[in-house]
Amino acid sequence: MYRMGEAEVRRVRKVIQSGRMFRYSEGGECATFERDWAAHVGVKYARLTTSGTTALYAALVGLGIGPGCQVIVPSYTYMATALAVLAAGAIPVVADVDESLTLSPKDVERRITRYTKAIIPVHMVGLPSDMDKIMRLARKHQLLVVEDACQAVGGGYKGKKLGRFGHAAGFSFNFFKNISAGEGGGFVTNDEQAFLRGSVAVDCCAYYWNPDEKRADLQFAGHNFRANEFSGALLNEQLKRLDDMLDRMRSAKQELLEVGLEAGLRSIKNNSLEYECGSHLGFYFKNEKAARTFCDRLKAQKVSAFLPMDTGRHVYTRWDPLLRYQGAHHPALDPFKIEANRKCRVEYSLDMCQDSLDILNRAVLIGMHPDNKRARLGQMAKAIRAAAKEAVRS
Ligand SMILES: Cc1ncc(COP(=O)(O)O)c(C=O)c1O
């Protein structure tokens, strides 16, 4: 739902004309974005990468997560969250979401074992997780927290930006996100060690650009998920647009939420209505039939709506690599097979998060868009009222 236009074209043109497309040349587009993004989120460090997946991977590696660790992820998230855990060599443990469609702190506590090292709360569809409870749990059990803010770029929770609550966080700037470079991502942290290690994970030469100390811990073999100056240029322009877009969506969501409530609908749990992204308005229904009736009526009125259960690889029942225990391209590297994980392996099944399936089948999400004008919001309100009448009756 990003906006993109002439400003981005001009900025990318400048990069092409300068011939400086490598981030470590004099151009500085990536470095500028990293500085500004860290300031925007309110953290010390940000590193651009090629995707949200590699950003999460870097955050995990940065914090020292690897074989022998279990990491708790929610049942409702794009499967990349769980696969990033596997890429780091650790074992994902899947926990239920609650009526906020984000990680249930209650279920997280139930699934903590002596091998649990980290929790990844995912701020799905722009909705913040219950960070107060999750951070309290993390402190109680001495766990690390990596926020997956891939779908909540620019959003906040109780007055602070998402990404500054945990020990690190990952963001995506892919085609579908609040700001976009087509593909892209980045991780943030306040922890210098996590930043340096995570930087090596995504740029194998990161340490050698500036090896002024002999640090053995930073001379492991990293990958190359290095961002380029075109992405940096796009994101520098995109960032200027972000707050206004989110303000518009948030206020439209609040207006349409009132319409739904007056029409007798029940809202999903919103953990921070005033600071979230506002990209999705959600309602709950007594059963799946009522939810589908509501959703179908909205779509018939050209209002974009969906059941979270229906969204591609975003529900654990569709995470095939995990359910098939295919954790890597080679068995000797596969976290499900290596000796270091023998004690912390878990069994997965299609019904391991039954409460989540019930919730995801009874909720309907309505997409907001920053360019929706007053007339369009009026049409949406009318469609919500009519669809609510039918759903309540069904
Ligand atoms: C919740 C969540 N986590 C992680 C990712 C991975 O991001 P990317 O596609 O940029 O790798 C996505 C992308 O859609 C996502 O929605």
C-alpha cells in the first residue's frame, strides 16, 4: 500500500547518473536510510538487508541464537518468520495467537521449556503484539525478544515505535509493505554486539571494511544479503511519506470501527489502537459461516476483505518445510537432524494450535488505504452496515 512517484524516480536517476551503486562507495543512500530509520524507530543501530527474512535471520544470528535453542513464533505469520529461525540453526516452536491475531502471551508461557532462548512476536497486518506482557514474560524467563515488524513498518505501541521494545527487530520493505524498495529489509537493535554480528551475517565482508580490532567473534563466515544504493534511494524518499500514510489509515480505521460497532459487530482485540499502523480493521463473528457471509458481502461491494485463515502461507498449517521437517537443503545442515538440536526438537501437527484456527476462521480483516477519500470511506461504511446486518442474521 506504499505510495511511489516522481520523487523516487528523481532520486534513483541521481544514483544511476552518479555511477555510485555500491553502498560502500561515496553515495551514502543506504547509510542515510540506516541513520534515519534508526532515529525513526528510536534505536541506536539499523542495518539494511535484501529482505525481511534476511533481516530476521541477521537479528537472530546477531543475538547468538543457533543450534540448541528453541524460538517461539506465532501460528499466524508468514512462514519466513519460522524459516528464519531454521536458517539460524534453531528450532521454531509454534504458539497460539489470541483475539488480537498476534502472539498469545498466555500460550507462550505454556510453551516455554529449558531450551527456549527467544520469542518472536509478529505485528501482523499492522497490529501490534501485546508487548507489555511479552516483555514481562521475557524478563521473567530471561528470554530474548526479536520483533517481527515486517508487516508493521512505521507502526507503534503505546506511544513508541514497534521495533524498539525487543532486543532486536526485523522489517520488510518488499512490494506489499508500508514502504517499499520492491524487495528489501532491515534489522534494528540497541545492542552493539548484535548489530556487528548481524551485519556480518548479511554481509560477509562487513567486518573487513573496518577491521580496526582483531575480533575473533566477528570473523565467522557470513552471507551476502547486502543492500544496494537503489534500494537506499527509494527508501529515503519512501520514509518521508510514511507518517502521513499511517495517520490517514489509522483515522479511517477508527471511524469505520465505530460504524461496525454501532452495527452490532464485535471488534478483534486492538492492543494499541492509537499507535498501530491502521492498515487493517478487524471484526469477529460467532462462527465461520457468519464471518464468510460478512466477507463475501463486503467483496460484492468492492471492499477489500479476507479471513486471516485464507491468506497463503501465513497460517502454520501451510508451512510445509516445517511440517515436513525439511529444515535445510542438506541433511548435515538441517536443524531438525543435527545432534546439537537432539534435545530441543519438537513435533509439529496440523492441530497443534487449534485455538488459533478457531480465531483465524472467525475473523474478517478489511484493508485500509491511505488514498481513500471521504466518498470512498462513506461507501465502505455503507457496505459494512449492510454486510453486518446479513452476518448477524446468518
Ligand atoms: C510477518 C512477516 N515476516 C517476515 C516476512 C519476510 O519478509 P520478506 O518477504 O521481505 O523476506 C514477511 C513478508 O511478507 C512477513 O509478512
